[in-house]
Amino acid sequence: MLKKIIWSLGLFCLFIFMAAVWLQNYYFVTEFPREGLVLEVWNKPSARQVKARKLWKETLLRFEQEFPDIKIKGLERKFSPQEFITAMAGGKGPDVMHIWLGTLPVLARKGFIAPLDEYITDWDQKDYIPERVWQPARVDGKTYGIPRDTYFTVLFYRKDLFRRAGLDPERPPRNWKELVRYAEILTLPEKGQYGFGWPSRTWNFMDFVWQNGGELVARIPHGGWRATLDTTPVIETLEFLRDLKLKYGVLPPSDLTSHEDVSQMFALGRVAMMMGVANQLPTLINKYGLDFKAAGIAPLPAGPGGLRASHAGGKVYIINSAISPERQAAAWKYIEFEISPANQLWKWVRMNELKMTIFPGAFSASANLINMPEFAMVKEELQYVRNEPHLEQWILVKDALNNGPLQAIFVDKDLDLETYIRDFNYQINRDFFSRP
């Protein structure tokens, strides 16, 4: 009898235990997680980035204090389009992360990222972000990204080299004609010093084309796009860049120079001027040893007709479309907190305390921190920025330009440019836009 009672009590206790486990899983894990809902976030700074890692940890601590029911699991995974697509296709993508703006259209059309319009509608910060910044975050009428930071191309120049050459360090070149004149004065081949550094990349080329009143691609009347590389403004821009090297001799002597080469030469004082974006400063300072006090930042020189243009870009926060509505709402809270005015101000103060390099690109586009003295010359530049063409074939066009005419104009000194570019434009339209 006693054994039966003990056996019955054992079964009863087991039943209670199993019921408790089930109830705990149901109520506390499924509905109300005891340890909080855990969001997986990529872009965590690596351990080598000591100050950035510290800033990240402190930001998460502040977030979790405000939202104790949401925990953040950070992973040291930077955005790579192929890696991200593979992870998303396998159901192992992050809940939230920031990505390069140029890849957003492809990811949105593949259905990997969630439209965010329902969150933006009543968001009090949306009107502080310029419309030019919002435009590339939209695809087919829906908004898929929240601008995290914004860059625009500027002219970096060496104030110390300007002084040595007798040029006013507070008066950089304002147009193409002055760019050539300044570059000639600053070029001292016997010292291995050159006036201008220009990597042969579409990233640099398109701004010059726009300044000359041209376009690399254009919409056609009945829908679709076509390449316009054989038009006069584009050809004139290619000729101008070739002249910088072959006629004026103001570019470094190697046939082709990479972005990394130019950055290093600029930091070492071997190149006096180059194109760049403000968020390159940490790399120029920390990797190449640039003395920030020796550098100036100015608008890109205007084209022959006075046109000013520079391209904008940056990163946007995105949310995984495959996660539950509950997780998407939590991810939105994380994004909203990150770019809130209070957090942006705290971040600015903390970066100063940590003696980190301060630049506008480190902050939300809604944060008015561009009035810092170091950036006084470019504080109005957002009104002149343009976005890269918003079409899937653009990446292919850029690569083709990088490997084609932007190398040929420097490598082939006997190049018949008009014939070459006419044939090249035909091939681009045939291969990428299905039209001759």
C-alpha cells in the first residue's frame, strides 16, 4: 500500500513538474520571456576597435535599461551582400542591422527586408531627415530603410602643402579651372608630390559628370533605362580627367591608382588634394597617420558651367522580413532608440570624452552636428547632393566602367576616345538594358 502511495505521489509530482515546465514555456517564453526577447544584431565592433566597442557596449546598456524586456545579442559580422543573402535564404539572418544603401533595392525586391512605413508614419523624427536622404531608402513606393548616417563627397586638401606653395589654406579651388591651376602649383615631381589624387572608379567619376551637366544613365520615355556614356558631357569629362594626367601631369605617375593608394599618399603628404567622404577620417588618421590639423575639407569644385554636385550615400537600418511582428516591433524600438536626439547627443559627448574622431557621418541625418568648425565649408552641401541611380543594373554598369574606360583613358595614351566610348556604350545597352 505504501509503495502504491509513493508511486502515485511520484507520478503526481512528475505531472506537476511537467505542467509547470509547459506553463513556463508557454507564458514566460512564448508570451512574456523571463529573460527578455533577444534580438540578434550584426555590426558589433571588433575587439580591436577598442573605443568603438566601448561605445557600443555603453549604448546597449542604456537601451536595455530603457527597454528591460529586450536584450541585444551582438555579432561581429559586417555587411557583405552575398553573405547576408546566404544567411537570409538559410533562415539565419539577423533581426536588425545596418547595410550599405546601394544594396537596399535588391534586398527589398527579394523580400528579405521588411517595409517600415507603419512605424515611420507617427515617428516624430521623420521630418528632420532630408527628402534627398529618404529617396534611396524607398523601393516601389515603400520605405525599407531608416537612414543611420549620411555621407557626401567632398574635397580633402592638405593645408600645410597649400601654405608651403603660397596658396591660401582657407581658400581651396572652387571650380575645375582652379583645380588644375592649384594642382599644377602643388605638383613637385622631384619630391614625389602631386597636386591631385584620383582613383579610377565610377564612385569618383559620376560627380564630375554631373558637374559637367551629364548623366551616365537615363530613363527612356516608355519605361526602363539606357546608358548615356557616349554623350558630350561624359566624353568631355573623360577628356578632362585624361588631361589631368597626360597634359597637366598633376596625377601620380603610375597608370592606375587605387583608393587605398591615394588615401595613403594624401596622409603622407604626397598628394595635396583628393576626393573623399568625412567618415574616411578615422581611417586616414588611425591607419595612415594623417595629422587632422593639416587637412581641410571643402566642397567639390564646380564644373565649367558652375554646376555643383556630389553624391550622397550611407547606411540604413533594416529589419528582417521573416521574423515575427513582435520581434519586428522590438527591432523598431532598437532603431528608434539608436537614432533618437537624446542618444545622438549622448553619443557626441561620449565620443569627445573618448577622444574619438568626430565627423558628421557618425551621426543620424536628423542630427544637426554639421555646424562644427571643422566642417564649416561644407555645411550647405546637402542641397547639392545627388543619389546614385536607383536601378538593379547600376552595380553592373559601375563595374564595367571601372574595368573599361576609366582604365583605358590612362593606360592607352593613343586611345580614340569617341570611337571607344561609342562602342562601349552600345555594349552596355545591349548587355545590361536589352537594347542597342
